[in-house]
Amino acid sequence: MKKVLFLIASIIFVLAGCGGSEEASGQTADNQIKVGVTAGPHEDILNKVKEIAAEDGFEIEVVSFTDYVIPNQSLDEGDLDANIYQHEPFLDNFIDEKGVDLANIAPAVNFPMGIYSNELEDLSELEEGSKVGLPNHSTGEPRALVLFEAAGLITLKEGVGVEATIKDIDENPLNLEFVPLEASQIPRLLDEVTIAAINTNYAMESGRVPTEDSLYMEPKDSPWVNVIASRTENKDSADVQKLVEYYQTDEVKQFIETEFEGSVIPGW
């Protein structure tokens, strides 16, 4: 009888131990999130967010990419819980093209696109027929064209906005020649064109300081603010909402403003 009671007690103890492990595991899972970013400023900012969140016991695993497609693929496939690297037009276009169920959760930061040159000191020096480089992807092209219009170089057809293409140029007084290029390669290819539109992250990676080296920068109220994205199914989860909460703190805002001096702007 004693042996039977001992056996029963042992089983209860083991089961209780297993239950305790599951509870502890579940608690850990509820306080951690895996987030994809592109290398550079996004990674630097998220590491700051990670540092702040860790003080409250919330763990952020930072996964860095050098590609603009894989972070969304990884998010869709469940390898990430969220990502922070793209603006809303890019996300919307990716969703339409790939048929994935991703969602824009909250604004993150804005990387103002700028116009750069290795030849000119001012856009007023631009001559007729000059070659102009711009990103060749479906959201980089309209963004660059809207930038060129804001700088007074061209006029676009009315209403095209974030869907503009080179074919939508209505007025081109200097008969500029527009050359689509791979966005990440434009800094390296800048000698092959007179001016070019370059994303801030690529400009910074090439050693340029956007607020000092650009001839013209995108206005702060542009529609291309980068966003925090997740799968639609988990957009309201506690972990994702905690990520937004820790990201959009005054401490992170101050870090961005101090670290990047206007080259990267808080979007909230």
C-alpha cells in the first residue's frame, strides 16, 4: 500500500512539475518578440528599443537583413513576429503582388529621400539633357519623381501621386534623361549620372550625411513614413502592441533625433 501511495505521489509531483514548466514557458513566450529590420539605422533604433524593453523583462530578438523582400517573406511564413523597414506604399504593393496577409500596425520613422550629386553643388547648376538616377522598384520610382517635382525639376500629371511613373512626367523643362537603377547601388553609380535620388539608409551606408550632402531633401510630411508591420492575425496581440509601446517612447524619439540629426525623423 505504501508503495502504491508513493507511486501516486511521484506521478502527481512529476505532473505538477510539467505543468509549472509549461506555465513558465508560456509566460516567457508572452514577453518576447522576434523582429526583422534592415541593417543600418533601423537596426540601431531597434537595438535601443530592445534595451529599454529589457528593463521591463520584455525580450526583443533583432534579426537583421540586407534585402527588401526577405523580411516580408519571413514575416508571412511565421519566422518573424513583426518587421520594421518599409513604408506603407511598399508594404501595400508587396501585399498586392504576393497575396500575403500582412498589416501596417503603427508608424515608425521617416528616412527622407534626398537628391545627391558628385558633380554639382546646387540644383541650379543642372544642365539640359542631364542624366538623373532613380530607384527602379515600384515604390522607389514614384517617390523619386514626387521628390524631383518638389525640387522644381519636373511636373507630374495631376493626381498620380504615389503611383507616378516616368510616363507620368507632364513637364520636363531641361529634357532630363531618367535612368532607373537598383536602389542599393545608386551611391556607387553616382558618377554615371549627374544627380540621383537616394534613400537615406543607402546614403548613410555610403558615408554620406543626408542633411549636409544632399542637394535637396524630401519634406518631413511625406507619405513614405516607415511602419511597424505584422501578420494580420497577430496585429492585436499583446507582444506586438508592447513592441509599438516601447518603440514610440520619448526616450527612443530623443535617441533618433540625437543620433541621426535630422537624417532620420520620428514618424509618430
